[in-house]
Amino acid sequence: MNKLLSFFSIALLLVSFSTASHAIDKNQAKAQGLIGETSQGYLASVKGSPSAEISALINSINQARKAAFTKSAANAGVSVAVVAKRVAQRQVERAASGDFIRNAAGNWYQK
């Protein structure tokens, strides 16, 4: 009986470790060099083929940014691209040392 109980305890422990969620946020992804700011005001993957989790994070943030840019552009009477460029400049200025930034030529560099 003790062996059976030990077996189930170990199995339960292994299942709990294998199903644990390891969600990553924007700051963690930036710190790990997975994502960076672009000169267009949006996030992008620094690596060519991001994981599904990183892709979802990028898409979610970029959708929210686009909505905010659109609203600000309408209020200011300018294009979304103008607002996005302004935000991009601020994001680059505020980027932490070590963060990745993609310039207008499409090249990544580390701040």
C-alpha cells in the first residue's frame, strides 16, 4: 500500500510540474532578448521564429498599441504613422540598457 501511495504521489508531482504555466510578460521577454522595439512604434521578435507564446504576446501588445495610436491620431488630426513614430522615439529613449531596438533599416542593435 505504501509503494502504491508513493507511486501516485510521484506521478501527481510530475504531472503538476509538466502542466505548470510559465507565462512571460513584455519586460521579461525584453530582458531575455526575445522581443524589441521597432522604429515604427511596435514590438517585434528579435529572433526569426518566435514561440507561440512570444508571438501571442507581441500580437496582443501591438493590437493595443495600434488602437491607442489610432485614437491619438484622430484626436490630434494626424496620421497613425506619425503618432507611431513619435511613440517609437520615446520607447527608444526609455529603453533599458541591453534592450533590443530595430532601426529604420531593419537592423537590430542593443542599447
